[in-house]
Amino acid sequence: SWRDIGAFASKQGFNDVFSKINVHESTDKSRAKDDYFHPWGIYDEYLYNFIFKHLQEGGQKKFILALSTNNHPPYDVPPHYKKRLKIKKALAQNIIGDLDLALRRLVSYSYALDSVGAFLDKIKSHARLKDNTIVVVTADNNTIEGIMRYEREPVFTAKNIPLYFYVPPKLRGGLSFDPNTHGSSKDIFPSIYHLALSEQEYLSIGFNLFDKHLPHYGLNEAAIIIKDGEAYQLRGLKDDSALGALYRANIAITQGLLELYTKD
């Protein structure tokens, strides 16, 4: 699997690791084989169908981590996908570089959104799954980073990514949600633990995003940190500001945990 991620996952407590081949074997194979794959894996819709089938089986509680690969160069989409994307003039004027390439990227992103949207529709309309399944969707980078000119808050806007939670109604009681809360990847699993586990201790450098009393902030490897609604570009690890100290503390704790849990 890509960069031995299967071997990595098997060391993290996962019972099974599935590849694009497993996903393809679960399809009805009504199309030509090449129509299921792009250079990096299998098209998103088949991945989500595969996950949905596993969820429908019921049985023991499941934790499924899935990595979609569709929204990635060369930005292919399935032959049957209907491209409904229209670029407004105001948007086109802010695209820098190759417009045709930008359109390919946006169409690929549109397909990725449509695929996950169809999956969520099935979850929310399923008699059992709508009440017992938490779905979390995020990304690892901005879709059009590097080819878009941002006029407002460029440091923040060029790097922000979506984070979506579907939480069954019965689990939302007392849940505090503020769409302006800022965080980063470190906060995703603590937020899931809060929703899915009961009084369970865990180790993390992140925070539960649904707790408004915690000190929320986000950071990334580009030394950008966002806190209290403002995004700052730090001067790397040598930044001597208070935010620089916070950034270094996160890096140090992460490194310490890696060393602690990778000892023989």
C-alpha cells in the first residue's frame, strides 16, 4: 500500500487493512476495470460504498479510518461523472497560473464532495446508522493552494481545510458547537473520544473542539498558528514570541511521545 501505510496501520491496533483491490472486488464490476481506478487508487464513490456495506453488516462496534485519494494530481474523475461546475468571472480573476489546470482541480474536488455527500445521505437516511454512527470528514491540504490569490486574510485562507462532523441526534445533548472554533489535526481524535467514549482516559496534545472552555488553537508544519481568530506566520522554531513558544511546545511534546512509544 501507499508508503507502507498498511503496515503502519496494523501497528496501531486496527484488525484489518483493506486496499483498492479489496474495494474493487466488492463492486458489481459493471464497468470496464480501468473505469474504477485513477493513478493513486480507486475512485471515491466505490470507497464509500465499500464502507457503507461494512456498516450495514452491524455486529460489533466499528472504527473505520479511510483515506480517499481522488482529489490528487492528475485530478482524474470517472468517465460517468457529470461535471456541473461553473466558474464565475470573479473567481476566475483570482486564479493565478494555468486556468485549465485549476478547472481540473476544482472538478476533482467537486467529485470528491459529491461522493462524500452521497455517502452521508445514505447514512442519514438509514434506519439504524443515522442513530448510531458518527462520521468525521477532513482533508490534508487546501484544494487550490498555490494557484489562488486570496484578498482577505491570505495567511489563514490559503491554508484552512474543512472539518465536518455528523453526530446522531441522541449524542448531541448538551453539545456546544461554535463554527468559529479554530483547531488542527491534533484536535480531531480528542473530539471523537468525547463523543464516542464514556469516561475514558486518553493521551493527546489536542483538545475537544466541542468544549468552549478549552484553549483552542490550530497549527501546521508551515509554522502557521491560528489563535483567537487571528492567523500568524511564525519565523519557524526560532520565533521568540509567545505563539512561537506555544508552537515549539507542541513540537516538543509530539516528538517526546513519538520517542516514548517507538522504543523497542
